[in-house]
Amino acid sequence: MKRNPRKLKWTKAFRKAAGKEMVVDSTLQFAARRNVPVRYNRDHVATTLKAMQRVYEIRAKRERVFYKNRMAGNKERERAADRKLVAENEHLLPKMRASERIAAELEQEPTVEDIEEEVPPQRLKKKQKAKQRLIVGGGVEEMDVD
């Protein structure tokens, strides 16, 4: 099935058309195929490998800069979206922030009455639910549980 490569998001054509990859850069020309046979020369191969490494470093550096420039406005955009979300759902937020509430509680000096209230009450025994059993003829019978 034939498809337009500029519409498929995973293709190089799409990424370049959408501005997600560098389109014009001199380092991209080094990756082009050359169908000219060259006689083997050890020095020529060594210099070519050095040049390839240097071109790779330059390309990586330029791609990092390109990415940073492309993502430059994201922080402000995300912050604006967060503010909008908070404004729309303000009714879900507490009236006072927890940090403000704690600060307000610390500012109030405890009185004798407050200290007396803070004394923990003795532990109460847990009340157990009474177990019941249905009788065949109808009705309910209490069961003793140890």
C-alpha cells in the first residue's frame, strides 16, 4: 500500500517538513552516497575516518542547539497551561494551603485548655459485631463468637 511519506510521522520526510529535524546543514552533505570508486590508500582512509568523526561531533553539537531552540518556548507554554488548569478547577483546591494553615497554627500560642484537650484518651475496646444466622423456618438467631 503506497503512502505519502510526508504524512507518516516516523519518516525523515515528515520530520523535515514539520521542522523537527535540520534541513539545511553542510554536515548532511557528507552522508550523501558517492558512486565513484576510489583506489585504496591507507593514508586516505585514515584521514577520512578522522574527518567522519569530526563531522559527527559537529552535527551532534548543531542538533543539540537546534533542539534547544525548538524547545525554548515550552516552559512558558506549560506554565500557562498549568495556570489555566488551576483557574478552571479552583473549586477543588482547599481554601487555605497546608503550609499557611501550619504557619497559622504555630503562631497561636497554646493555652492550658488546648493542652488538656491534646491528652490522648484511653484506648477503647473495639466493639465486635454480633454474628447472626438465618433459620430455615424464617427468622434470625444470635451466634456466640469466641
